Amino acid sequence: MSLLNLSGLSVSLGGAEVVKDLALEIAAGEFVGLIGPNGAGKSTLLRAVLGSIRCEGEISMDGRRAADLSVGERARRIAYLPQDREIAWPVAVERVVALGRMPHRRPGPGDLTVADRTVVRQAMEAADVAHLEKRRATDLSGGERARVLIARALAQCAPLLMADEPTAGLDPAHQIACMRVFADLAANGSSVLACLHDLGLAARWCTRIILMARGRIVADGAPRDVLTADRLAEVYGIRAHFGEAEGGMVIQPLDLVEDVPARLR
Ligand SMILES: Nc1ncnc2c1ncn2[C@@H]1O[C@H](COP(=O)(O)OP(=O)(O)OP(=O)(O)O)[C@@H](O)[C@H]1O
């Protein structure tokens, strides 16, 4: 069963088509890294799926047309971690994370159920923010805030998590921990679609890589098949070191290629 199915998806912003006739299917159990240069259209694609910007084409979630789903039904199917890490309200971390339970709760006032509290605690532990639970979210460092928002997205317990640059601003240990949490979600039957700029993390942890450039998908497949020297030169204008370690692929960008494509200069 596919959790997300897109066909003929196009988005125009400011008079330019920034996502162009895109087709994509994500099945349960996939950890998909969405990569591509700045401005390729990755965030726009996620926001179109969320319904926060207008688009053309068909979007279905869990076999249902997105247009037929209420906001709550969408939020129970897809959790979203935005690229913007601002937290507007000076409230305790545990309250921010508990917002992830909103799509599962009945309207009106009322305390979290015991089950909700358990999920919130597990999400805080997974994102390593349980020790910050009483701190005001607005007082945290950038990386700590990022982890609080990861916890909020995890607490939503949606079958598909879309995360926009989830590892940005995290230290190396928390970057790896984040990728490990997402890989575990996928191993347990959920799916993750994460925009990533760190090719090394993407190569090592994702089960599938989708490479976007100029609003289109230019490659889609296993990391080893997508992340080739020729593609990195063509799409990013870089050369990289490729290696193997601990049974996985290693990619370290080294330098710009000598003939940097004109659009990158
Ligand atoms: N509101 C807007 N009005 C006009 N153009 C926009 C708007 N929002 C985004 N764009 C343009 O759409 C294109 C795609 O942007 P998008 O944010 O999807 O790229 P991205 O692949 O996520 O990039 P990054 O890696 O830098 O986050 C960019 O050229 C951007 O300038």
C-alpha cells in the first residue's frame, strides 16, 4: 500500500513553475532522502503535499484523495517538520511536544490521556529533549529547539513523516541519532521523506534517494545508484570521495568540479 502517491504535480510561485509535472509514490517502510541543490523545489513539494500551497495534479494519501480529507485526517496521515525552527510561544518544552497529539484528540478542553503522555515522553526521549521538558522552548539553543520540533513531529505518530532538513543545526551525535530514529520508524513500517543536504548521512541511512533539480526528479533509487560521481558533478557541480565503512557507503564532498555548470557559477 502506498502512503503517498503524487501524479502530475506542478506548483507555480511568483510566476515561475518551481515543481514540474512530478510523479512519486512512497510505500510503507521507506526512508526516502529528498536531495537536490538550493532552490530545486524540495520544500515546495512538501508544502504542496501538506496542502499549504496551491498546486495542480493529484495527491493521494493511503489511497484517499488528499482533496477529500479534512485537515485532521491529513494530520493523522502525515506529520511535518518545517525547515523554519522558530517556536513562537514561551511555553514549556513538554507542551510544545504535546501539540503533536492534537490531531488525535477530541475537540474541546481536557488533559492529555495516559496514552498521550506516554507517546509524548517517548517522543521526547527519542529526540533527546526529555531532560529539557520543563524549560521554556524560547530559551533553548538552535539545535535544542530543532530537537523539540522533531519530538513534536514524532509525537504525531503519523504513518508518514515529512521532515525538511531535520539534521540542520544538530551536532554530529544528534544528527546520527535523528537518522537512526527515522530509520527505525521505517523499519517498523512507517515512512519518512526527509529533505537533506548532507549527502554522507543520506547515503548511509536512507533506503532510497530522490534527487531533484529545477523542479523535476532527475534520479530515484537506491543510494548507490543515485549518488554517482557523474550525477554529483552534473547536478551539484562537485566532486566527492566515495568509500565504504562498516558495511555502508561513505561520501565526502571534496571540491567544486573544474567545469562548474554555468547555472552554478
Ligand atoms: N513565495 C515564493 N515566491 C516566489 N518564489 C518562491 C517562493 N517560495 C519559493 N520560491 C522559489 O521556488 C524555488 C524552489 O524553492 P524551494 O524552497 O522549494 O527549494 P528547496 O529545494 O527546498 O531549496 P533549499 O535547499 O534552499 O531549501 C526557489 O527558486 C525559490 O526561490
